[in-house]
Amino acid sequence: MQESQFLAPEIRSELEANEKVLWVGQPNAMSELISTLPILIFAVPWTAISVFFLMCAFTTTKQGQNLWFLSIIGVPFTLLGLLLLSVPFYTYFYTTKTHYLATDRNLYVIQLGKQISVEKYPREDLINLVRTESGGKGTLRWTLQGNSARPSYRKAKQTGEVVFKNIANPRELEHLLRDTAKKGS
């Protein structure tokens, strides 16, 4: 059980009055980084080949051959390769800024950064909890009940689900939430 005084001020300010914090967690950033490995494996040779192509085209243009248009064609491929190479870094950074919070009344998905994004879901609006787990890490996935017009449901409406992805000990959190739901009923 986590106490709200140990939370970052940005997160603590999102809680309702007298809301009791049950659990605080984050997705495992290294696991998310490793999940981008196939993109990285593809991006390295793609970028190397496009840079090689771009340099060859640029070199032949300097030597007096009229192949300048090949330089222009190679630029988008090189930029795409650089973009693909940045995916693992972006994923890692994004994951370290994501926080999950479970209270006695709500579940929160909070994204910190220059702007703070808060998704707040009353626990009574979430049904059909599904847990997938492997090696002590896993995902908890709830179905969003009904078509609520709440603005904070904007992201969950796309998939119809609320997800705590790649967290440590998902079984513990599942039992904690079920136990507190039974006590609250």
C-alpha cells in the first residue's frame, strides 16, 4: 500500500478529497525498450543503406556527373531511418513518464511531461478484468462499461479498454482491487 504524501505533487493534485491510494506503479521501461528491438534491427541496416546511397549520390554529383536528383530521393529514406532509430529512445522516455495509480474509488493513467495527461476511471465503470502475466510482469486490462461521455475517457474510447501495461506483480494488484471492491460493496 502506498501513501499519497510520497507521490509527486503533480500526481497528488489529481486525487479527490479523502481518496485513499492503494497502489502506485509504472510500466517496466526496460521491457518496453526491449519490445522495440525488431524495429531497431530493421532500422540499422535501412539507415546504413540509405546513408550510403545518399553519400554515393552526393559524391557523384560533386564529380561532375548530373545525378543530383538521386540526392533528393535519398533524403526521405535517410530521414525515415533516423526516425526508426529514435523509436526505442522515445519508447523508453515515454514509459518512464507514465504512472498508474489505483485508489479506493478510481484508476488513473497519468502521463507527466511538459503537459500532464490524466485519464481517470471510476472503478464502478470498469468490468471484465483480464490479467496476462509472464515472469512476474504483466498487464491488467479492463473493459470500459457503456459509452460514457466523460472527457477523460477519450483515449479509452478508442479501444474500449483501460490498460495497466507491463507492471510488476499484476496478480497482487488484481487481488488488492478485488478485495477492496468486495469491502466497498
